[in-house]
Amino acid sequence: MPEGVDPWTEFEFTPNGRYVVHGCGGVEAGFVPLFDEAVLEDRGDYELVRDIAGRHVLFFKNRRNGFMPEYVDHPVKDQKTWEERCKWRMDPNSPERQEAMDQYLPEAVEAAGRGMFMSQHVVGGYMYLRALIGPTELLYMFYDQPALIHDCMEAWLKLADSVIARHQKVLSFDEFFIGEDICYNHGSLISPDMIKEFLLPYYQQLIANMGKRRLDPSRPIHFQVDTDGFSDAIIDLYRSVGMDYLCPFEVASGCDVVRTGREYPDLRVAGGLDKRVLARSFGDIDRMVGSILPAMRARGGYLVTVDHGVPEEVPLVNYRHFRKRCLEIGE
């Protein structure tokens, strides 16, 4: 956003009606305490850094945002490193974690009292394992050390279930959201059998426990999965444990929200507007919006948004036009 432009005024945004409760990780494990960040090595234009998740990450020196860094190493290699470096940080009853909840829960309760849509965010099982072990090493470990993977997932479940149980003593949730990123441009990064063995049983148990603890049994908890890549391949798998909301339908990977909306009429859908088109002509934007919004409105609606963040190269005038056309067609 250009300097001096207030997006709330510029785009007439209404106040956010959604309140997110964390405490169970985001894109990394929900460690308490976090690893201490430290520069491990000076490599001229680059520096090797240990991040808060215990990974060794190569950054441009003095620039850690705005680009994809290189992940050089991850903390978990085997049962010994898991227990020494990470497992103890997943203790749901640590004093530091309990003190943190004492700090953030009153604000969440106040938001719920104002009628906010309450969303419980949890790091997804695949994203959690990837942060612990690394994307390539994880593929081998599913075969070579399956007991370790289950131990990691049991710690994930124990932490999430305990933290959410405390949240649910004072809060009613409308949504259980996981950041998963389990897909790439041709489908899932791991096989359906791996998903069924190492992920879905833990989701199923957590969702069942959340359902039993509802303060208002008539208030449903929707299950949203966020994954980049071609997500069609995992829809049926995640629906088998209750997923009813999926995003962001990355167009570059072959996702098509119109097709998915037709095939799954009861699935809540967000995204599917190609972020790359926003940098092109007004005509290109009009054709994209016109090909998607009327069809999605006819199927009962969906949440209109691009398939990830808006790229920096999108001119403000283009985004203004995009928003105007969405409002005109979507009303």
C-alpha cells in the first residue's frame, strides 16, 4: 500500500468480525519456550541464523523479510534429538504457557462477548512435522522412523487438546483452522495412505474432543484447511474427518473454484482469483472476475479473495479496479 493511503478509508473496509485465538503454533510448532534466535555463521552477503523453531536458515544479511529464505537444517533427526531439543517445549502445562494464556484469554473473552466470529488456529500436522524435520527428510522418516512421527503427532495432539480445552472453558468457537500447506503444483506432497496414518486420526480425535466440550452444543465448529498448491487431491481425505471449508485454491497449480464449487456444493470456499492477473490489464481483470463471481454466486456464494497475498507488483489503480468490479458483480 502506498505511503499515506489508509486501506480502511480507501476501500471502505468494515471492521473485522473474526477473532483468531492462537496458542497451538502457527506455521511452526507451538514451542514454549521458543528457541533463541542467533546468527550462527557470517557468509559475506548472507548469514546463517537459528530461528525460533530451531531451524538453520540462510538469509540475505540484514534482510529477513520479503523473500523465501533457504532452510539448511532442522532440529529433529531421531528420537534423541526430538526429546532433547523439542518435545519438552510442547508441554501444555508449563508455567510459561499457562501465564501466556492468562494474558491473552481476557481479550478473547471480551471479543466473544461482542459477538465476534471465534476462530481457533492450530499449526497443521504436516506443516508442523515439516518444520521439525524438513520437507525432504520427512519423506524418508515416514518409512524409516514411523514411531518417531507418531510420537511427534501425539505431542501435537496433547498440546492442542490441552490448550483448546482451557480455551473452551470460557469460549465458544465457530471455527477450527489449520495451516497445512500439504499440496504442491500436482497434488499432495505425501500419499493418501500417509495422510490417513499419520495425520487424520489426530485431527479426528481433536475435533471430536472439541465437539464434546462446546459450551453451546447447538453452535457448530467449522473445520477450515489452508493449503497452497493443487488441493483437489486432498478434499475427500480431509472431508472424511469433517473439513467443510477450504482455501485458497491456487490457480497457478490448477485449482478451479467454479469446478470445485460445482462438485462440492456444500463446501465453503475462499480464494481462487488469480493474484497474477491483478498486475495485467483492466480487461484481464474483468474477464477473470466475470468468469468466476457469477457462477459462485449462483451456487450459493463464496468468500471473494485472491489465491494468496496480493503481489507487490500490482499497481494500486489495478487493485482499485479489481475491488470495484468484485463489488459490482458480487452485490
